[in-house]
Amino acid sequence: MTGARDRIAKKAYVRAKGYPSVPFDGFYEQLKTNTAWRVYELPCGHDAMVDMPDRLTEILIEVA
């Protein structure tokens, strides 16, 4: 890793909680206390763009 991702000004992590995944939950837990990241949790499956398109759109506009 070059560390280039640390130079990205706006970072966001969206966790779709309806999709069970221990690794994704771990990333969520790590990032939610990291002020460099905006962290979101959606009560849907892995296809947030299908399950919750309006909310996902709101998030994408917010972090743009």
C-alpha cells in the first residue's frame, strides 16, 4: 500500500446490515470511530441500490 487512500479527502463506508458478513462488520466497527470517514448503516441486503435506492442516493449526494 502506498497510503494514497489516506490522501482522499472524502471517504465513506456504507454497511448493508441485512447482508451477514463478519469482515464487513469489522470494517464498520473500525471506521465508525475514525473521523476521516463518514459511516452509514442501512437495514437492507447487499444490493442497497436495489433495496434502498432513495437512501443510497441521499448518501452519495451527501458525500460528494
